[in-house]
Amino acid sequence: RCRECKSCGNLAYPKPSRLKDKDYLAWIRLRHCVACGGASQAHHTVTKGARGSDYQAVPLCWKHHDELHRKGKAWLELEYSVDIREEVIRCLESYIAAGRS
């Protein structure tokens, strides 16, 4: 509803749509795990249920993906000296620089 009157029935801000890109996720899976350099899968840093974009994914191997979900992002970053937000940016920059956008 409008923030001003709350009576007109219109949403003040529409619900954001989730950005999906299967090609980007396939490209992420070709990258090495940011923690160990192994074969990876795509980890969404913002859950799909929370409308997280595919462009916020980073490559993690199954072991580190599981550890992140069990022990948390802060633990993974400290344990492996990784900054997940920086890795998201690094992946996006590499993808764009390769002309894949």
C-alpha cells in the first residue's frame, strides 16, 4: 500500500523479481572453489527464496558449500581467508570482461 495514505491498495514498492541466468550459473560451476581451488558448484550468497540473484553466486566445492551451510559464512571466511562479497564481485567482473554479459 502507499506509504502516505495506506488506503489506495497500491504497493509503494513492487516485489523485486529474481534475476536468473542459467549460463552464468554454468560459468560459475566451471570456476574453481574460492576456498580450495577444487571443482565447484554454485552457491547463492542470497537464497533463491529471498529473491537472491544468480549473479550473487560464488563457486564452492561440495565440501566447502556444505561447511558454509553448517558453520556459516563468517566461519568460512575466517577459516579460509576468503571474502565472499569480494568473490561475487570478482566473478561478475571476470564474466563481463570475457564478454559473456
